[in-house]
Amino acid sequence: MTVEEWDLTTVISPYLDRHMVFPLLEFIDTNLLAKNLVSYEAKDIGSARLALLRPTHMVDYAMDTYKIVHGENAAIPKEMEEQKHKVYQALEELKKGCAPLDKICKDEEERNKLMSSGKFTLAGIQKHDASITADVVESYRQLARFMFDCGDYKASRDMLTYYIQLHAISPTQTDEEDEVLIAAGLQQQQQSGSGNETGNPDMYFLPNVDEKMLHVLWGRLASEILAQDWEAAAKAVDAVKTALEMLAGKNTLSPLEALQQRTWLLHWSLFVYWNDSAGLERLVDLFHSERYKQAITTNAPHLLRYLTAAVLLCKRRVNKKTTGGSSSEARRLLKNLTNVMQDCEYTDPIVEFVNCLCVKYDFDSAQLKLAECNQVLTADFFLCEQTDLFMEEARVFVFENYCRIHHKIDLAALGEKLAMDQESAERWIVDLIRNAALDAKIDAAEACVVMGGSQVSVYEQVMDRTRDLNVRSATLQQNFQALLQESRKEKARKESASREDEY
């Protein structure tokens, strides 16, 4: 297989905002093409970039790209010049339409004064300035979207932040960071069960959402991703997820719409979680949650690549965090992963590597697949920075599994497989035993590793099965409720149609 056959750019792109595809094309252009890893034509990449740019308001970037594709001396098409004029004209009109609100938001001193007094709300700001009507607020939201389409992601992000704050019910605010505000809100809610209610802290303190506000939250997430503020983007993922599930629970979104939007969120979260320090654990939690696992198996089986890589990279970290360094949590992650694998009609060297070890116990094939993994990782936009770490964790994973099914392992044979001398192999194995919490010891006299028994305790088995039963029961209940609601709706439709026929 060639690198191009494992390239998921064309598969992933339909689930992304068009602005998010630009970094993927840039990666292909500067990394894969420059290193001759793919046979794509540079002109084709330029043409794809230009096609993405045409519907946006990034007219100057589009003109520069046009010249790259068609040559420096190529005349800029008349429609591009006309589009540029229309963009600037529309920008001025939007700025004019929301000028009173925009002025307050850009005045840091006045804005902070309103926030600290609890008046930075729709009612409060309209009382503060009577010229700020509902139309002005709507124009401000449209301007934020317009700035995003112009490629000014930070400006759009800031504007959407203020727009959300106007609709939020938050604790008394000072000019502090969002984390402090959220912590303060949670603390306040815990300390007082009564009193002034605040909005949902997982959703920027918004008390509720409609489809329009959900679009705003999607815009905030897109802006955070493209501004590369990963910590803020992780919170934006949580906000979209909370709002999405709230609307799905109220049937504002149909089951099909909710499934589609969950699929989008899974793809957008790749940018966030592969760049955030604690992102891999969050990615695994999200991808393993029942509703999002359904989105993977139904709409996006190719995401199995990223779930598999994340599980391999974070499983030892998860072990260290659990009480006593128990390996039960890592086993649970791997068990969940193999269950998803069985439900997905997708494979690649990364997925097949784990399948060879955990399902087939074929170590020779696993070693061959691991060599192919290096190619796949290097050519993947999201995984390329993790190539060395993944390869090391994968080798450890091979030997963890090898050690668990063999009682006695010759150090010389291990050294040969590791391309190490016996002394170096012994040190490496000692570290592996310690870090992987394996019950084993080195027999210096016979120059071998002697493995002890590593049975899963009855308590861990019961806990694992109970956890699975809880998840399955909750899923069954949700599915039953959804079917019941659909049945009631269908019955009501038939009764209505019957009455109409009678009249």
C-alpha cells in the first residue's frame, strides 16, 4: 500500500468547515509533496485550495492563490474583483448596523464595568444604551460570522464570546480568566442550592439553547480551533456537546440530525484533542460514549484509526493514574476498542496491528503491521507529531502481550528482536516490567525473564461487567424511549390523517 491509499483527507473533509480543510492541504503541500511521499500534483493542491476559497470572503488570499495556480502574470478574473468590492461593502454595512454594541464590546474598561455589575446581559445593555436593539444584536452576530469568513478567526472568536455572554446567566464577573469564572460558578452553585440561578457552566453559563445558539457555539468552536487556542477549544467542544444533547433530548433535533452533528463533532474534536495536553483521554472518553460510538460505526468508521492510536498512547498513562497502578482500566479501554473494531468495517495498519495482538495473538503479523504504521503515521495530519511516541508505545505493547502468554523468555532472543545486546535488552526489560506493572523477574543465572501469574481479580471482573451492564441498560432505555416517541408521533399522524379523510 502507498501513503496515498491511507490518506484520509478526502474522507474527513466533508465533515469539516471549509476553513479547517486549509491546514490539511497545507500539510500535504509542505510535508508530503515536499518529501515526495505522495504523487499528487502541486497544481492540483492549489486548485483545491482555490475552490475552497471561492465561497469565502478571503478575496485577497483567493487572488494570490489564483496567481500561484495560473501563473504570476495571469489576469485576475473580473468576478473576483467584483466579489472583493461586495465583501468590503457588506463589511461596512454590518459594522454600521451594530456600531453601538461593537463600541461597548471593544471598550475594555466599559465592558468590564458592565460585567462586574452584572449588567452585561441583553436586558442590561439595552437599558444602558437604548440604541442597542434586537436588530443591532443580530447584526453583531452576523458580523462575527462575516469576520470568520474573512479569515479573521480571533476577531470572530472574541465577538462570539461577547454575544454568548449577553445571553448567559453567569456569576458576578470580574476581569478574570474563563477557568476561574467556571470554577467560581460551580463553587457558588454547590454552596447555595437556592438563590440566584446561573446557567450551565459546561455551556458558558447559557441557561438554555435553541438551534440558532447552537450554530453560534459551533462558530465559537471553529474560531478557537483555527486560532489554535486548544485549551479554550476543549471547553468549546464540551459546550457544543452539551447543547447538542440538550436539543436532541427535547426532540428539537431529529435523531438523524443529532447523529449527523455528533459525527461532525467527532471530526472537529480531532484538531483539539491531538493538540491538547490532556486531549487523548478526553478523545477516548468521547469516542467510547455510546451515542458517539454509534456515530462512528454508522457514519465514520475511519475514525477508528484515531481511537486506536489514542488508546495505545494513553493506556499506560491511565494505568498510572488508577489506584495502585492497576492495569484494569487499560484492559477495559482495550476491550472497548476491540468491541468497536468488530462493529466497524474499516481497517488500516494501525487498526490491524492492535487486531493482530488483541484478537488474533499473531505476533509475527503484528511486527509487519507495525512497520507499515510508521508510514501511515508520518502521512497523517493529526498523528504525524506522535509518530516516535506511538512506535515506542506499540513496541512496549507487543512485549507486554508477549510476556503475558509466555512463562520464560530468553533475554538473548529478546535482544535480537530489539536489535540490542543482551545487557541493553536486560535494562530495557527491567524498565518495561516496572512501568507495565508486570509480575515478572530477571533470572540472571539462566539469562531469561520469568513471568509470574497475572490473574484478573474477581473484584475487577465484577466491576468491569457491572460497568458494561450499566452502559448497555442506559442505551436500551434511551432506544426504547426514542421508539416509543416515534410510535406515538406516527399514531398521532395516522389519527390526524383519518380525521381529515372523514371531513
